[in-house]
Amino acid sequence: KDYKDITGYEMNIIVGDNDNCLPGDFYFSLTDDLTKGLKDEGYIMNIDDYIHTESQTSTGAYWATRTILQ
């Protein structure tokens, strides 16, 4: 809803892997790799042709969406 409020565009949600990402896509993934130090609210964001965020929890993924909206 926030994305549409800001951009005027609907966002389609597709479940799958990032092999099918197109330029401009957002890809969110959860990791169980504790060595990344993400903890509850952290995330890693890589921006290239598409945006890939990685977090340990849904809270971290939520904070990544806030960064993208900014």
C-alpha cells in the first residue's frame, strides 16, 4: 500500500528465487546465517539491476522496505 501511495503503481508479489528477477524488481530473502550479524532488525541491501535485501527476520525485512520507500 505504501509503495502505491508514493508511486501510484501496484506492486505484484511473486514467490520464488532471484533467478527470475528483472531490472527494477525487489527481491527479499531470509537467511539463517548468524555470522552476518543481522540480528532482529538488521538487513543487507544490494542494489544493482534489481534490489536484493537479506534479513534474518521479518522485522529486518520490514525495515528494508522503509529504506526503499525513503
